Amino acid sequence: MGDMGGAGLRFGLLGPLRAWYGERELELGRPQQRAVLAVLLDAAGRTVAVPVLVEGVWGGAAPADPRKAVQLAVSRLRSAFRPYAGDDPDRMPLVRIGDGYAFKAAGAQLDTAEWEALLAEAGRLRETDVPPNEVREVLRRAHRLWVGEALAGLPGPHAEAVRARLAEQRISAKETELELDADLGDRTDLTAAIAAFALEYPGRPRLTAVLMRSLYQAGRKAEALAVYEDARAWLPPGGSAPADLQLRILREDASLLPAHAAGGAAEPDDATAVGWQAPDQLPSGLPDFTGRAEEVETLADQLSGAGGRAVVVSALDGMGGVGKTTLAVHVARQVRVRFPDGQLFADLRGEDRTPPAPGTVLAGFLRALGVDPADIPPDTGERSALYRSALAGRRVLVVLDNAATPGHVEPLLPGSAGCAVLVTSRHRLNGLAGAHQMRLDTLPAEQALELLTRIVGAERVAAEPAAAEEVVQACGLLPLAVRIAASRLAADPTLTLAALAEGLRHEHRLAELTDGERTVEATFALSYHRLDPELARAFRLLAMTDAPDIPLSCAAALLDRTEAETDDLLETLVDLNLLHSPRFGRYGYHDLVRAYARGRLADEDGPAERTAALDRLLDFCLATARNADRAARKAEPAELSLLGAPVAAPGRPIADGPEAVRWMRDQADVHTAVIALACADPALPLDRAAELADRMGAILPERTQTGVIAELAGTIAQRAASRGEPGPLALARYLRGSMLWHINRYTESQEEIRRAVALAEQDERTERVLAKALITLGSNARVHGRYAEAAEHAGRAADLFHRLGAQRAEGSALGEFAFSAAQTGRLDEARDAGERSADLMSRSGPVSAATGRYYLARVLRLCGDPEEALAHAVAAREEFTTLQVTVFAAAAGDLVARIHAEAGRWLLAVDAAEAVLPLARRTSASLEAALLRTLGTALTGLGRPRQARACLADSLELYERLGLTEESAQVRALLER
């Protein structure tokens, strides 16, 4: 395979794709990157073009950027080969050649190459005078290379084609081995083995022929001929091996017997030779089993399908306490009638540090099947073979509870297609070839409540329905937790549901979830204590935030690992059912698992480690928020960092405004949680937390988020005041005042902004905060009709931003100044400021440019140039709508409607107002009131007084609620007319 040294590299393809360097197994990652490696390994050193790789791995379902997907897979595979290649690029076996990739590592060993070499050797030996038992031994050596279905679990057309090719080789080789067994006549279980194989692969003439011969050798001539009669329907016309054999059996051809048995037929060898007795090992089911109807039906249908070409295997995985064993036993007892030859059950104790070896379990199964303990061989492989022979031709259900790995299960799988296996595990058993996989989640709320009711009693639940619902929600809808809570209630009639709900509200609720024998915490501990140190650290640290889930990039910053490393860690925790992934690239906990992880975090990680992790995450979040602000608003340094807080991380790159808004919206819960943690950690200064909250306010337009940000700012202000941090205190006061202004709480806003101005004026390092606060203070004065005051504040802010070199911010301040100046009659000064505002803001991105147009349109209307004002207002409205800046789109729409109304174009005014009224209702009560006033005016002009009065009445109600007396008086006057 090329000219690079690959000694020590071994690959297994005859089962799940695996790789080793010496004795160390390499972690090859996800199925799709394994599939890429499989294509390259199959090419045996030849270059495979990227399009060929894409077709082989993804087929017709290629990703959006297939080239990038291949590059990412190869990059991750190269990381997997780092233990072999080190930092030497010449040792890296994955190489880029032109428009493709190749695997070049001379000396690398592939089990498929060894398999095909052994088949070739067996074929050559069979053509010589070598004794049949030697040929058979070569084939048996070849078969021992297989550990499951070839390339098990790998997706794509290439893997499917390789699987089909190798499967056909395997079946053909097995047929040859069985023919040699018949020649030698030294297997007492031969008929049972062939019968089981024939059931799995029906319709094969060679297999039919060797089955006929083995039956004849066992003295079962009539059955041998019956097999031929059954097979005639599908045998090819003309001569065939079964047809020739039928004639020889009818003639009682002595050459059909083994050489050592020429004097007569062998003794019968059916499965009764192992002393068969039907086992019944299923545990008793729970009388209060509740819900899971869909899962029960699906599993029952799968298991009831036993008897086809292969053994049915259903694998059920889920987090500890979710009810896997309960469900498995319930389903097994439902379908047991379909398995008249018995049911086997074993607890594999997969979470134990030393679970029982498969050989130990097999010994127990063999004893249950009637095998004399003295006849049970010591070797696990031999036990497994005897086990399959004992089950050949039988219909037995095997339940394997709490498996650790696919390797824990595979030796325990029957060979007879009439059997079925139900496996449970806390881990996703991806490598279990051919298994139906099902992940079990927590109960739906109504089923959890039903389970509580069945244990506690309907009367107690009916007496406290709200408390009952609170209890099951506090249990995280986890069946084990609900059962424990219910058993405590059932054991203590004096314990009320309300008292239990109260106990489950605090942070240490896991301590409440015990009934003396079982604890939820102990169930989680079984999974946790099997984690390696790196996984355990990730499991603990990720629980720091209260966010429902966290994106991969944030998790990587928190853990101080690359995204690729973090992806591997978190996907492993997902496979172990310790995390869930609600959507691609995001990870979260079940509530109770998070509580457990936080307990471990508090016990195992000191304050310094927790602070360092939070510091990294806060750094990343703020750096990315700044990137988002640059992309969304072309924000300048004077606006990006109002306190000049340094960040070490570059953050995630953000391409454009829509992506910026999406990112900040998606991460709002994460940012809120990070800010809250920073406020609670005295080791971290508050400057970055305050700036992150400010970036949220700058980019997120939603009214709901505005209220959240105001609360965050209030918390930051309290902590900054107590810690004596004047910069974060001034910024938090400004931010809270700004957010309160946006949700029309003008009086509170004015108080906060004045406090922010007073603080910022004391320190030249907070000049940027001062300038921003002055704009909001001016806006507040403008809303209340104090235009001279508003112009003064806005003009002072414009001067500050000019000195700071912040053109966009200066333009915004000039726009505010221009409007208020025009209201006081300073029209020439206002028009000049409005035009300068529009010019400055046009240089700072589409949102700022649209805002500058809007400011200019407001001023032009007041300066007596309504048509030019209308053109700018219409353009601004369309730009804001495209950019999804809803509050400004509504404001621009109101301006358009007002200009039309003032010109007597009543229909156009109505259309313009109604088009943006839904936006105003979502974003700003004051805008909604203004639009209703404009709409009422236009409807009056159209001669629709009733509609007009309704709109004006709603407008007046809003203005009065907002405390805007001047606007209220104007609308009241309109109503009186």
C-alpha cells in the first residue's frame, strides 16, 4: 500500500471498522468518517477522487458542501492517526494527491487481505492431495477473523457493496467447510449447524445438498429426500447438486458416507443430544407498568419477526433510570408465547467495574439448557459454538440486560434464525451488527403523572393536582425518580404532595429522591464512574451554565479543547446517554443529570478550575458578540467595547447581519447564564459581563429579550456597586435605562440614565458610556416633548462620538439632534444635521444606512419637504423589512403613513399603517399607539368614523398606560372632534 512505513498498523473490516497501532486501538470517530477511510483502504493505495468518495459515502444524499465534508472527515481521521504518525508528515498515511486522497502505508495489515489469502490457500490445498481436515483448518482460521457483519454500521453505497461481496465469500467458504465436515464425518452437531445456516441463507443449492447429505449420514434418509422435494420449486432447471444427490441417496450410494463409516450411517445428531429443556428465566413484570405503548408495539413487532433469514436483535438504550429493564421485561413477557422453546435472561452488569465475562454468562445459559457442567468447555469461543448448536432450530428469546459494549453481547447471540434477542444498555450499541436500535427517552408528562397516580392512589393525586404535576416535573419525568417519589408518598400517608414538591425545589433535590433502598444519584453514579478522566471533566464542566443546551463552539471554549476534540467528547457522552443533542451541534442535560453533574463539579473541581472555565467561556462569548456586532451594524471600536475590556479569544467568525442576529438569538440563554455566573464569581471582574449584556441589547430586537437584558443589567449594577467597579456600574445603569426605554418604562429609564451619566462623567475611561447614555437621555426627553433638552443631549453625544472617531454613532446622535432641533424651529440647522447623519451612517453597513435614511426622512418632513421625506421613508421601510429590523421597519412605516395622511392620501395612509401594525405590536407599545393614531386620522378622512374612533380609543389607552401626557392630549382632542 504505497511506500510509507505502516508497520504496526492493523485494520479490522470483518466487523465494525477498527484500527490499532501496536496494542493501542485508534479512535476513528463517527460512521461517515469511518466510511471515508473504508473507501481509501479498499482502494489499496490508489488515489480516490473526491467525487468518488462522496458517491461512495453519501450516495444520493450528499451534504450541502460535499468537498468540505470530505476535508473535515480526512482532517479528523488524520487526528486519529496522530499516535502512529506523530508530528512527522511523512508518516501520515492519509495523503492528498491532486483532486483526491489515498491511504499509503506499506506494512499495514488488513484482516480482509488475510481473509482472502486464506481462502486462496484453502482453494489451492483442496486441489491437491492434502487431507481434508487440513483444508478445513485453514477455512476455520479464516472464519475466526470475522467478528460481525463486515463494516458494520457504516453508511453509503461503497460499504454496502463491500459488505455484499465479503458476505458472499463468507457464505461460500462456510458451504465449503460444511462439505468438508460431511466428508470427515466428525461433527455430531453437523445437521443442526447446517439447518440453522440454511434457515439464515435459504435458496442456495450447495447448502441444500450438504444438508441432504448430513441428514442421510445421520440415518434420516426420508428427511434428506424431503429437503430436496421442498427445494425443487426454486432449484434451477436442468442438473443441480441437490438433484444429483437425490439420485445417489435413492441408490444408497455408500460413497456419501464418511470414510470411517463405510459400514453404515452415523448415529442421529439432532439438538436433543445436549439434553434440551425449555428454560424460563424472565423476571416478573411490574403490575403498575405504565405508558410506552408505541415502544412496546415496536419492540414486540421486531421480536415477533424472528424466523426469517437472521436472528432478530433489538437494542434498547437510554440514560440510567429511564426504565429500559422494566420495558424489556414487559415486552419479553408479552411475546414469550412466540418462543415456545424458552426464554433466557442475564444481567450483564455493564456499569460494574468488572462485569461478568461472556464466557461466564454462557456457562449459565448452557446449564439452563440442560448441558452437563462437566461437558461445558473452558474456552469462550467453544462455549459460544456449543450454545449456538443447542439453540439450532429452536425458538428461544434471549434478554440481555445492561450490556456494556457490543463485544459484551456478540458471543451471546444465537445462530438460529428462529431466536430473538432483546438487549438493553446505557450506551448506544452502534457496533452491534444488524440490530434494531431504539433510544428510550423520559416519559411524556401525562404518563409520568399516571405512573404516580397508580402507585400513590387517585384520591391523593386528585386532592393535590398542581402539586402532583410539580412532583413529576421535578423528577424530570424520569420513571425511576417518579417511582421513588411515589414510593415515599405511598409509605407515608402523612406526607403531602405539596410537602414533597417543596423538598424537590432546591438545588439538592437528588437527596430527596431516595426511598431507603434506591437512589437516583446512585443510578447516575454507575455511569459516571466508568468515564475516563477527560470525559468525566467534560461531563462536570458543561453543567456550569443553566442554559437548556450549549453549542459546540461554546463547549470547546469552556473545556479549553479544539472543536474536533470537544465534538468527540460530547458525542461520546451522547452515546453514553449522559448528554442529549436536541439539534446538530448543541448539547444539553436531563435536569436530574445536570444536578448530579453539578454535585460532582462542586466536589471534584476547585474554585480556580471553575473560574478558569467560566473565564474562557465568557471570553469566547464576548469576542463572538463583538464579531456579530461588526457584522450586523458595522459597529466601530468605540461602540464594540464601551469599557475597553480585553479578550484573548478571537471568537467565532460571523459572516453577515442575518447570521449575527441568528447567533445572538440562539445563544441568548447561554449568554444570560454566563453573565449570571460571572456576577456570582467574585474572582472575575464585571467589565466583560456588562459588555456582553450590552451587545445582546445592541443586536437583539425582540421585546421579550429586552426585558431579560434589563434584569441582567440590574443584577450587574448591584454586584458592581458592591464590588466597587465604577466602569461596569456605569455601563449597567446605562444599559438598564436603555432597555427600559425600549419597553416604554420612561420614568424608570430616565432615573437609570441620569445615574449612568453622573457615574460616567466622573471617569474619562467611561466616555463611550457617557456618549451612549446621553443619546438615550435625549430620546427620553424627546418622547416627553422636551425637544430643546433632547437636542442638547444629542448634540453633546455627537461631539463626544466625533472626538472618539465613531462615525456611525456620531451619525446616530446627529439624527436624534436633527429631529429635536427641527421641532424647536431650527430648520436649517436640523436639515444640515440630518444630511450629515445620513452620510455618516451610509458608510457603516445596511442597517445603519437605513437608520440614517429614516432619521433624514423625519427631519425633511418637519422641514416642509414631504415628498423627499416620503421617498427616504419608503426606502428605509423596505430596507428594514429585508434586514428583519422590525422595530425600525414599524417606525418607518408609521412615518410613511403619516406623510400620506398629511397629504390627504387616506387610502395610502391606511394601507401603510396596517402593513406595519403587526410589527409594532410585537416590538413597541409607543409605536403601536402612534400607528393607531395615524390609522384613526386616515379612517376619519375616509368617512369611517366608527373604525376611526376604535383606533383612536386604543391609541389613547396605550399612551395613557405609557404615561405620555402630550400624546394622550392630542389623541383625546382627535376623539372629541
